Amino acid sequence: MNNGREAAAPGGLIRSLATMFCAGAVQSNQIIFKLLFDMKKLFSILFIALLVVAANGQITVYPAPPQSETIALVNGTIHVGNGQVIENGTVIFEKGKIAAVLQGGNAPGNAKVINCSGKHIYPGLILSNSQLGLVEVPSVRATADANELGELNASIRSIVAYNTDSRVINTLRMTGILLANVVPEAG
């Protein structure tokens, strides 16, 4: 034998076992044990590789860094949220908050100016009645936590079933949803 070096090559394990078996050096149960041991190593490596791939599959959303400069959105059509529309208005952001909403295109001198002519500016929207984070895939019962059994369940708390890792949250954030009132269905 060559100290197992042949076994490291593709097909080398089977060749070396066949040679040993034909020479009468090992019995058939030893060959089966060696093959099963190598299969266990192979499945262990595949399982670890799948775990690594699955661990990197979740999207991580980090908060934005603090606002460092004043920003002015000028010449846009501003929808205030109460039905009022301001044509050619200006929205000024300071320290991460809206500082002013003005008629006209006047911006402070130190502000970074973004021209929004021909564009509409909307406030963050509030989703008033939703099952966000309670139902991930409606057809899969394990991901649907919006319903409870029974007619009256006064002790239901949505926060217990809320899925903070839901991918739907990031999708709604991109469409302008700022806040959501998460409630279960009647039951």
C-alpha cells in the first residue's frame, strides 16, 4: 500500500478498498465501515456549507447615519398630508427632522439644495390597520399569526407574534410607509 495517498485521489478510495479486499487483507464489513465513515464526513461538510449559505441569506438593514448637513428640497409639489398642496414649495431638513415647509424656492445659504421641479413630495405614510410582521406567507400556516382560536380573546398581544425579521417590512419602508398599527384579526 502507499499509506492511504491513493485514497485521496478521486476514485482512489474504492480502488484501494477493492485491492485490499481481493488480497484478503480486510473483510467486507471493514470496507462498508470505511465507506460509511467517508460518507459521514461528506454529509457533514455539505451541511456546514448549507448553513453558511443560509446564514448569509437574510437581509440586514442598518439605520442611516445621523444627518450632518441641512438639506433643502426646492421647487417640488408638496403634499402636506391634510389635503393641502403647495406648488413650487421647499422642504428643509435639519438634524434628521423637517425644519420648515415653505411656499417658494428659497433655501438657506448653507443647505445642500436638491431641485425637485416636476416631482411630488409626500409625507411618510401611516398604515393604520395591518398584519405587518404577523403574516409572512398567507398560505403557510406556520408564518400566519394573525388569527387565534376561539370567539373572544381579550388577552391577545400582537407584540408576542410580531416577526421583526420580516422581509415585508423593508418592502413597505421603500414605498413610504413610516409607521404601522399592527393588529390581529378578530377572533
